[in-house]
Amino acid sequence: MAPTETTKKDITWSNGTSDVNFTETEIQQILADYKLAVTSREVSYIGRKETLTGKAKFGIFGDGKELPQIAMAKYFQTGDFRSGYYRDQTFMMAIGEVTVQQFFAQLYAHANVEADPHSGGRQMNAHFSTRSLNDDGSWKDLTQIKNTSPDISPTAGQMSRLLGLAQASKIYREHETLLDQEEFQKFSTEGKEIGWGTIGDASTSEGIFWETVNAAGVLQVPMVLSVWDDGYGISVPRKYQTTKESISEVLSGFQRTEEKDGLEILTVKAWDYQALLQTYQEAAELAREEHVPVLVHVQEVTQPQGHSTSGSHERYKSDERLDWEEEHCCIAKMRDWILEEGIATAEELEALQEEGKKEARSAKKAAWQSFTSELGEDLEEVNEILDKIIKESSHSKLLRTVKRQMNASMVPLRRHTVSGARRACRIIRDEDLPAKKELLAWLEESHKANKERYHSHLYSETEQSPLNIEEVKPEYNADPKQVDGRIVLRDNFERLFDKYPQTLAFGEDTGKLGDVNKGLENMQQKFGELRVSDTGIREATILGQGVGMALRGLRPIAEIQYLDYLLYCFQGLSDDLATMRYRSMGGQKAPVIVRTRGHRLEGIWHTGSPMGMILNGIRGIHLCVPRTLTDAAGMYNTLLKGDDPALVVEPLNAYRLKEKMPENLGEFTVPLGIPEIISEGQDITVVSYGSTCNVCETVLPQIEDIGISVELIDARTLLPFDRKHMIVESLKKTNRILFVDEDVPGGASAFMLNQVLQEQKGYYHLDSEPQCLTAKEHRGAYGSDGDYFSKPNEEDIFEAIYGIMSEADPAKYPPIYS
């Protein structure tokens, strides 16, 4: 039962009081809280049984944390945002954002967004999210929703996003004009929303937790972070996890004082109902009104069933510890308190317990029936078709075996039906049967439905998708001014900040300096520290700021100073941002732009080009690799018109190279996934991107001098890659291809080769072996010589092109070194 706003205000009892006269409203709320705790506990017990009997694949539950989550929920208001983890089922039930039936639907992996609105069956159980978007991808009024950002399993991974969710309130509160505009009033009410985070005590050992806590103290954002402390990280006790065995004690240096900002740190026992209410009331008031970050250390939490269904806690807990947990169970303690206060009789509590258990069992049954009935319809249809085929086919014996196996499973799964249908098709491949067409038609429809169930919403499928943004070319006057590339970028950013008041940029040296290459020079002076700001050296939470703010309707540009440093935040990019739209089945989006720079700089730690790693880890994020800063500016213009996240890698050696100044700054766009043909040719296609593409371009005159006609193509974006298959059209003409890349062998070059030869069917148009020219396997050695010998240089590119032509026509192009 979700508490009402008025009830929240009623509950202000003092800790330890034993002679309070409760109002009827208070008594009813206490009993409703008790019933909810019992119901949630029963859900955990039933869920474990459902998993261990094979009806679910894996189970993880929030038993032992019921009371603190109920208390926290009372002060969680509409407009607030949760960034939690997989123990928060009671909290979600208390705020009315998950029903027991929905909980079990997710446990069974019911691939239906109506049954499991949190993930459409895509996430394991207890991974929650609310639906921020309408069906057309537009934002709902988030001020009218009790919001939850999509949960992830990686330990402490939810922390960095929490920082951005809380910071968004500060932005909305302090921005001079944003909330004056109606379109932004759906995201905040005077910046009073709290970012609520939850984490297990052992997970505070992760660096991202410390980075988030430190950044929250610096930024002074409205955040309430609860640490559920049950003494263990799976089997590893607290003494191996945390200095002094207390996260609140070890964080005491973060405690704010009258003279210095910091965090407010509160401690409370998980079984003390009254103290929990008082603690969360204090935490909420501090965060909401004063924008003070608060850490609530919830101590003496129990975990009755251990970590998950993958093991038993009896294996690593002593008998004494198990006895202590039984004694300190929060529900048992609440029951004792209710009886002591005379709030209810034992018989009344037993009746509530039975009601709660009955509700849990009934909801489980309804969820299972809904899940299996949907699968049963498909199974029945395929059985009917197979019966017809068995009568018609000469392979009836084999087909009966397939049918029997398809129907044999005690636990119904969609895969059994589809697998049976596919195996039957294999068996009757040499027969022309009337019912065969029915089976093929069923499989085709099944394929379409399963594509939607399991593969949709990796990227935006809305009208706002950046892939729908048409190209607008840069316009130049008759005698365009030649300026450093950074000036084009800088002046374009200025137009964007004017055009989009919700846009912010932040990162190391981004504010006062205007970034290390001055692409944001003077932007802070023009738009203020709120919109263009410096951060500490903390890439993971720079990304988290961006993700959290983007979830709340802002358009952040999170700057990671160099491409090499992307690894510090790669976990968040890969596990959180890239999967967000997918794992919420189109329910949430975070169109943050991650801005960085790289390629061709000298020195091991500034020459990295780990594009293969990035490509394989961030599907769900667009990857832009411009070769000029005019192209980079056009990509930012495109992305801010769209609703997907992106990573833009600016070419490091382009900031002081001369480019023409466009007239239509802020308006021209570069379409994503559409390469640019730099030069047309007939003999060989060369594909590259970024700074290395510029090196290829410098080689063209030398190649042309010896009679080789090169078609040079700049991929421009790697995700998406050549959506209109322009490269294979070039290959049809030249019949030869070379991919040039400064990643390690088998990195982005292998990706491009796969895309062109397999996806685009370029293999059929080859007259010569396709080749890749890449960097060496190590990082680039320091200095200009290091760059020359570590990455593709002009001579390497010339000789690679020439070598392919020499192999094809050695008489016309005799080998150079023989």
C-alpha cells in the first residue's frame, strides 16, 4: 500500500517513545506498513521457491530490508528519482510503482511490457524502472511520476547516475530561464526533487561509490543515499570490505560543519521503525530544502535467505550469526513493538499476515497464468500444424519425436516451440506439403514478434531519432575566412548554447579554460558557471552527471579530456548508457553527448585509439569520428536535434589546422551513418576515418602521379556505419578495397571489413584480396618518430595501395622492393 502525502506528515514520533497516543490514521498506516512488509517478505520466500523449482532462471530479493524501505518511501515524492539496486522491491511496492504480479512477471521473464513494464522481460528480477516516455518517444510529465531510473546489476554502477539525477534539480533551481518555459516544467518543480540512491554496504568498496560521494559533497546536490548494511558482501564479511568496519565512521571526514560544506551522515537501525521514519524525514528535509547531500547508514540489516538463489548463506554464516539475524528481523521487531504499544492484538496481526501471504500467492498465480497462457497459445498453434504435417510427411516418425520433445518441458518456454518448428522444417526440407506453408508462415510471424520482444529499442525508434535528421551542408560566402578549426567548433557551440537553453557542458578544464584545446573558449564567461563548468578529475562521475541530467530532460555535453581516459568511465558507457533504452524496452532515454578528443597525438597515453573495444562495448550509443572540426560541429548540431546518446571523438591534430568558417553555424548537420566520398576513383576504394583519413588524403596526389585512381571514403561515423551502403557501390566499381585505421590489428578495421564484405555483400565484387592497414599492436611510442613507426604513415598508405595494384597488374605496377 503506497502511503499518502498527508500520512507522511503525520508520522513524526520520537525515537524510543513508549507512551504515545496514536491517531486512528497513524494506527491504520502502521498496520498497513506491517502488512506490506509481510507481503514483500512472502514474495521473497515464494520467489526463491519458484526459482529453485525451475520456473524462473535466477532470483534475488529484498528480504530483511522491508522496514527501512517503507520508511524511505514515505518521503519519496512525485518528481523524485531513484537510482537503486536489486534489493528495493519493498520500496517500489510502497511507492506504488511495482505490483506483486509485475514482480513475478519479471521473475518469469515475461517478454511483454504490459506484464513487466519495467523491462518487458529483458532484465532479471528486481531490476526496476518507470516509464518516462510516451509511445511516440516524447517525455511524460515527470513531476507527476515517482521516477526510477533503470537498474543495473554491476556493483555500485548506479552511483554515478545518481549524482546527475540530483544535480539536475540544482540546475533547474538555479537556471535563470529554463522553468519559465512550459516545455521544461514537466521535468522539475522549482528544483525540489531529490535523487534517492540505494547500495549494499559491501558495494561501497567500489571506487565509483567514493567518487560519487566526493563529487556530491563538492557539488552540494539534493541526494539521499541509503547504505543497506547486512554485514556481508555475498560470503565476504564486513571486516574484509570496509576500514573500521563502518562506512559511516570511515566517511566521517565528509561530515559537513558550520564552516565547510560536505555531507550529512545519519545512522539508524534497520529494525527501529520509529527511528527510521524520523531519520528519513530529516534526510528528505535537508536534501529537498537545503540541497545538502545525505548519507543514511542503515545498520543491523538482516538477509534471511542469503544473497540469491545461487547459494545458501548457511555455508558462510555461523549459527550465532543466524540466530542473531532471526532475533533482529525487522518484521519481528515491528511486530513486538506493535504488541507492546497496544496498537493491535496478536490475532489482528496474524490476520494481516495471512492476508499478505494470500495476496502474494494470488499474484504469483496470476503472473504465472498470464505468462504460460501466452506461450500456450503459440504451442497449441504449432502442435496443430505439426499434426497436419505428420499426416502428410514421409518423415512422420522423426516429426513425432520433435513434437514430443517440444511438449515435454515442465517449464514452458517460447524457445521450445520455435525450436520445434525449426527442427520440423529441417526434416521436411525435401517435401512439398500443404501444411509446410502454414509452418513457414508461423515462423515468419514469430520471427517478427520475437524481434520486437528481444531486439527492439537499442536505438531510438521515434521520429526524434538522429537518424531522421537530414543533411544541411555548411554554407560559405564568396570569400570564406580561414580560421583555426577550434574557432569553427567554438563559435558553433556558442550558437548551440543560445539555441538550446537546456544544454550544458562540463569536464576537466572545460569551464574557465574553455577546454584544453579552447574549443569552448569564453563560453563560461558568456553563459555562466552553471552551464559551462569545471569538474574534478573523475571521468566516471562526469559521465554519470551527464546520464542523470539527460534522464531529466537536460542536454548535457560531458567532456572526457582524452580518448585514453575513456576507460575510466567505460563501465558506465557500456553497462548503463548503451543499454538504457534497450533494457527499459523503450521506456527511458538519456541523450547525453560524450565529447572527447584523440588520434595521432604523440605519447603512449595520448595516442590510444581503442576503437575496437569501444565499438564492441557501446552498441546503443552513436560513435562519431569526424576528420575535421567542421564535421564535428555538424555532428553536434545533428545530435542535439535527436534523442539518442553519442560519443564524439574530435581529431586532436585539427584544432590549429585552417578550415573555412561556415555562415550557418548551429544549423548545418552531418547525417549519421552516411560516409563522405572525398575523391572519386576507378581503381581502388580506400576507407578510413578521423585523422588517419586526413593522412590518406595527403597521399592521393602521389598515388595519382603514378596513374592509380583512388576512391577515398571517410566513414565519418562507425555507429551507425554506412547505412546506405555507399562503400559497396564504390567496390562494385573498383573491385579492390583497403581499410586504413589507427586501431590495433583486428580493431575497427575488422569491424569495417565485416560491414562491407559480409553485411553489404562486398565479397562478390572483389578482384583482389581485401586488406587492412592498421597501427602496430602496441601503443604509439613517444615523439614524431614514435608516431611515424607506430601508426600508418604516408609511405605505409602509399605502399599498401600500390601493393594491391601491383598484385593485380605487376607489369604496370612492378614491385617496389624487389
